[in-house]
Amino acid sequence: MLREAKKKALKEKIFLQSMRLFVEKGFDYVTIEEITRSCGIAKGTFYNYFPQKESILLYLGSSQMEFIQQNISKYAHLEIKERIFKLFDDLTSRYLEHPELIRVFLSEMIRSSGLMKEEQKTIDHFRSVLMKLIDEAKQSNQIVGNPSSEHVTSVLMAIYFYSLVNWSIANSDKKGLKSMIRNQLEIIWKGVHS
């Protein structure tokens, strides 16, 4: 258990150091040697965690999904609306701690169709997790009128991703992102709940 925690901490350190360098110099201008030097690790250690430099960018999405999976059970006692709202709050927390992450991530994803294709797997997984929650809400009459779970999920995801992009471009304040997403989710929830 302790060993796993250390491995996870080192992977996170490599990720954050890499992102810091990407912000400073630009993704294309950062070498693996620079990353390993700044982390104080050997090149082989880097490759144990990330098979290539591009994998660092994909780690953001996969670590977010891991975080969601952990928190789904943590919020199981809440009504679906609050579970969904808390999940989105949790997802935005990492960006609020490191706002530069989303800017670098988005710009590199847009530039690389290969990265986007890989990231789509994580987005699809996120969609399936949300859709399960929406289905559960419909079954427990927390959503009325039988709207398509797929459509509701798509709208929720669109709000989230649009808000991230808008916030990262506008260089908005930290509190603004959570309230922007929460306010928009509230509007959608009223629509599917009435």
C-alpha cells in the first residue's frame, strides 16, 4: 500500500513538473531530459510512468477519471443532483489549484489529433459514468418527463467543457469557474426536474 502511494506521488510529481515546464517553455521545447533533471529522476524512471512525452498530457484526463471513480462511492448517500454537482466541483478543483494545466492541456489537445483520439477514450468513460447517474435519477423519479439520458449527459458535459475552455481563455478568477458551472448545472437541473 505504501509503495503504491509513493509510486502515485512520484507520477504526480513528474506530471506537475512537466506541466510547469510546458507552461514555461512550450510543450515542443521541453525535452524528457529536462523533465527528468527537474524531477531528480533517471530517464528510465520517467519511462516507467510515461511511455512518451505526450502521455503526460493524457494523464490529466485519466487521473481525473480515477478521481471520479473514487468519489462516486463517497457521494453515494446523496441525491443524484448533489452527486453530480459535487463531482463537477471536484473535477474543477484540480484546475483551480493549477490553472495553467488546463491552458496547456487544451492547446496541445487541439494541436494533436492523435492525442485527441486517445483522450476521447477518457471522455467516453466520463460520459458513461454520468449517464449511469442520469439513468439512476430517472429510475428514482429525480428526473421527470423521461428525457433522453444521452442528451442530458451531453448537455452536462457540454456545460463542463465549455466552462473550462471559456475560463481558461478569459483567465478568470478561481471562484468564477465553480460558480459558473454550478449556476449552469442548476438551470439544466431545473429543466429536467420540472
